[in-house]
Amino acid sequence: MSALGWYFLKLLILLPMIGGMAFGALWLWRKYQPGMLAGQNDRNVKLLEVLPMGTFGKLAVVEFDGKKILLSVTRGKIEKISESDPLNG
């Protein structure tokens, strides 16, 4: 087998394997992302949703004491943007 044939054989074997490992790592990271773990039913504070906003910022919705609170999260600080009334949802 020529050197070029050997190169293509390795490429056909390794490329799908590396792609599968990258896909698996991303799937695991998303599934076990901090704060998004299963079993939050017994906690007082629950992280309901997180939306990435740009490179370093996120919007997060947390539930505490029956209220939903919208937070702006950056590397340096966390700010409350809005809070829902538990009676109005």
C-alpha cells in the first residue's frame, strides 16, 4: 500500500472517531452542566433556564419562594433584572 493510500485509510478511521468523541463530550457537558442537574425538586432555589448572551454573559431564570427571578450573569457580577409576582405568574 502506498503512503497516500495509508494516509487515506487512517483518515477514514480516525476522523469519524474524533468527531464522535467531540460530539460525546459536548453531549455530556450539556447534560451535566452545573446547575442543570436532575434532582432539584427538593431545593429552595431552582435554576429553570439559562440563555447565553455573547461571550461572557448569560441570562438565567431562577425560582425562589414561588417567584421567578431573571438574572444577568457575567464573570464579575450577578444582577437581578426582573422578578415575577407569584400570584400573576
